Amino acid sequence: MKPRSLFNRDEMLQMNVATLKERGVAVEEIAEIAYMQQSKWSDEISMRDCVDSVEKILSLRDTFHLLQLGAEIDRLAEENLIREPMREILNSDLGMFGIDELFGLELAGLYGTIGKTNFGDIDVNKPGVVDRLNTDGKSETQKCHTFLDDIVGAIAAAASTRVAQMLNEKEARKDPNYKEIKLDFDL
């Protein structure tokens, strides 16, 4: 039987959660970053909103492809299955490499310019699990998180942006002139 290449959103979510867990990352750790980033702007944000948003982001096809590819590149680098000079560039998380940030920008960009701005904030300040991944990837642990730290940061940024969009939508519906239009999409 030929291996599958297409998966539904539930399957992609499950595979992404499993890959993150294999690499030492929990959904809740990503949600904590989204919560920290958005809770300063509104008291209406809950950790549950942030966890739900992270899971929504993890169910998207583009996220699936970026996360699975990035985690696989990191794994191959740490198992010395990538040739030099790329192996050392990846294992040292060379600052001038930048392709890992492109993965992050692409993923965060699913939620527009604000998603990218939120990713920039996370990439520079490295809160929570992003800092741990970045630090572990540069230590003698033989772990490579060159792609994963940026991907995790981008998922947090996208989730943070999604939560903000949900709050804006809720606020917009309070307008007395609001008229519901049935659209077949979700954030």
C-alpha cells in the first residue's frame, strides 16, 4: 500500500502534537506564550482560549508541513545525517542562517502582519519554551532545535493573534448596527 500524503485536520493536529511531544514541547507551553502576549491587552483572555487557538493552528495544513519538515531537519542534523557544512550550521544555530526564521515568518504570516509582528517579539525576547529550546539547541546536549524554536514561537504568535481577532470579533458584534451575515469560515 502506498504511504499517505494527505491527512485531515484532526490527523494533522494529532501528528503535530505527537511531534512536539517527541521534541519536548507541550501545547500548554505554547499557549502560555500566547496568553502572556495577549493578556496584557484584555482581561477577557483565558488560557483555554489560548490552548484552543494553539490546537487550531496545529490543525492547519501549512503548519503541519512546516512543523513536520522543520522537526525532521532538526532531527537529521542532531543524528549527523546531514552533510557538512550544513550539519554544523544547523547544530550551532548559526545566526546568519535565517531559513528557520523564514519558516516562522511564513507560519505566523497565516495571521497577517500582526502575526508576523507578534512572531518578531517572540523571536527577539524568547519567552518560556522558546528560550528553553533555543538554549538547549546551543548547549552540549546534542539537541538541535534550529527550526523548532522558531516554529514554536510562530505557533504562539499565530495563536496570540487569533485570540486577539476573536476578541475583536466579539467586540464588533456589540455594535447596535451589527447585522449577522452567515459566512462559512472560522478563524
